[in-house]
Amino acid sequence: MSSINDIENNPEEENQDEEITIVEEYKLWRKNCRYMYDFISETALTWPSLSIQWVPTGTFTNKTKDTKFSKTRNLVLTTHTSGEDKDFLKIASTQLPASVVDEGVKLTPEELETVNSRLKISKKLEQSSEINRARYQPQDPKVLATINGEGETFVYQLDETIHEVNKIELKHHTVNGFGLSWNPVVKDQLLTSGDDKTIAFWDLSQSDYSKLKLLEPTKIFTTHTDIVNDVKWHNFDGFTFGSVSEDKSFAYQDYRQEKPAMHEVLIDKTSFNTLSFSDHSKNLFALGGEDSNLYLYDLRNISRPLHTMMGHTKPITNLEWDPFHENIVGSSSLDRRIILWDINKIGEEQLQDEMEDGVPELFMMHGGHTGGVNDFQFSDEIPWCVASCSDDNIVHLWKVSKKVIESGTYEDIKDTDLE
């Protein structure tokens, strides 16, 4: 029998135990899927994707047409091959059951069997390095921006058939970059950030996409003293944006001004990996910590967080606000989980057995990935529908069960229902 010291000094044994735990958790999750989701699909990719995003309906023309039973949707994906193969920016398509897109539609089990929701790659655009983040422009979804592991930033103009009309190089960052954000209010304005400690502001509004090949930044911000992990536009005024850095600070500034209106170390015990401004409130925003916690703040007073939400066990990788429900915010983590939080439940009283299941604001936990979650996004068109990708090469498309929504939390589902 191994002693405790033997186990502590044997990382291979620890890794084997962790792998067994992951497999067991996945099997349990699969058994309980029908209670937690109205829809769930799983596609194994050749390589993991570091980024994922739903594309608005009608942006691209698909070979697979909508039917009485299925509706076709597109997603943006990437590849991370670690240099073992070519990297690509990819446009994928999927068939969603008509009942997922329109709750008024009811399909029989036989009709559902005719719907193939596995992802199909419609277009691949070759890259020189893995793409860390890819996002379409809200005002024109056929325009995609990417930033990669070398800091290279590109804007692609595509047509309806996903043919590349033009590719523009945005030349500034020379090392790894993750921050990428289109202005949701003003067309053709983009922010990027990277390991070079800078934030770049790009204004493409004066450019003819079909002729432009190279663009220099309109403005460079040196607000931070360390790696800038993320940058996001505010969703309301079109002039201001926030950023978070390894220097453990959050900055909020107007791109027309030289100095930020706010630049503070909010919590000196952790750096922040990501941030997200609420789609519904001009003052509310969330930060995802390296310490695995999610922090809610009010722009009118950032001296202390409104609330700290604890449920993850590893660093946060992305934050998204639900576009349909102002009280729901989602977070993904390297702990293989995506958590949907209901901020309306903050402070609710719990019984002792409820406390063991988590804090009251923990609305639902998606635990189907067996690798760290790289990215996720709510659908802007289908309430409670989410796409997520992880280091295990898996993409999940899922819609939260009506039973979970109506009960207020998946923990309210009866234990006798769960296996």
C-alpha cells in the first residue's frame, strides 16, 4: 500500500487518478443529460478550437437547406495544432432541431432522428499560427477579425458563399494576443490587446475593404505595465472600453482621451483574465479571476466588488452575459466547467444540504467537457442556447432544459430523477 508521501511524490499516479475521475464524471453527466438539457450535441474535432461564436442567420448561404424538422446555423471555429499541422480559421454549419429554434414546434422522436447536429466544416482559411480569438463584426457579420499566438491580427471580408473577398493585416502586435473586441455601437472600430502590454485601436471606417491590405493602428494605449489579457468595448456609448492585465489592474477609458478615467488595482491577490460589460445595465460589469472567482462591479464605485461568486476551481477563461436574461451571466474555466449564474439569487437563504451544492446564485453547471473550456457563447437568436469548445477537441451545442429554467436551478430537480 502506498503511503501519503509516496502519492504526493508520484505525479504520474496523481494524473492517472485525475483521468479516472474525469471519465467517471463524464459518464455520470451523459446519464443525466436528458434532465438538464432540451438539446445537446457533441462533435469531436481533429484539433481543439480556442474560439467559438454563433453566426447570425442569413449571413452565409448553406448547401444544407432548412427543413420542416431542422434549421441550419453557422459557427466560427479555429484550430490549435501546436505546430503539428496547418492551422485554420473555420466556418462550420450544424442542423438544429426545429423545436430548439422555435419552442412552438413539437417533433416526435422519429422526426428528431432525421436531424444531424454534428458540425460540418463549410470553409477553411489557412493561418500561419493558431488563432486565439475570432469574432465577427456585429454590424456586418461577414467581416471577421482574428488575433493569433504571434500577435498577428487580420480582418477578413467574406461574401455570402464564404468566399474570401479580402484579407487585411492589422500591423502592431508582435507577440501573443487574446484581446479582440468590435465596437457594438460604431461600425468598423476594433480593439486588440496582447502580451506586449499594449492596447491597439483600429478605425477601418475610412477604408475600402476590397482594396486595403495593410493597416496601422489609429491609436496605441500603454495603460498597463504587464500583459493585457482582455479588452472589451462598453455596450452603450461607443467611446469607452475596459481592460484587464497581469499587472492586476482594471482600466476604463475613452479612446478619445490620453489617460483612463479609472485605472485601479481592484484585488491585489489576483490578476484578471477576462471581463464583460452587461448588455442590459450601463454600470454593471464582471471580471474573471486567475483565482477562479467571478467578480461583479459597478462602474460608479469600483473601490470594492458588489459580489464575489465562487464555484470554479481553476482560472476563468471567458465571461458572457445572457443576451435575453439580464440576471444571467456565464463563466467558463480551465476546470472543465461552464457555470450559469443568476445574480437575482445572490443572498438568498439556503438550507444546510443546499449549501453543499453551491452558492444560491449558481443556476446551472455544464460539466460535459473533459478538458479545460477555451471559449463559449450564448446564442443571440435562441434563448438558453450555448456553444462551447474545450481542450479535449470537443464542441458542445446545448440548450438548457425547460425544467431547469422553471425550477430556477438544476439543483431543484428531484434526486429521484437523476441517476
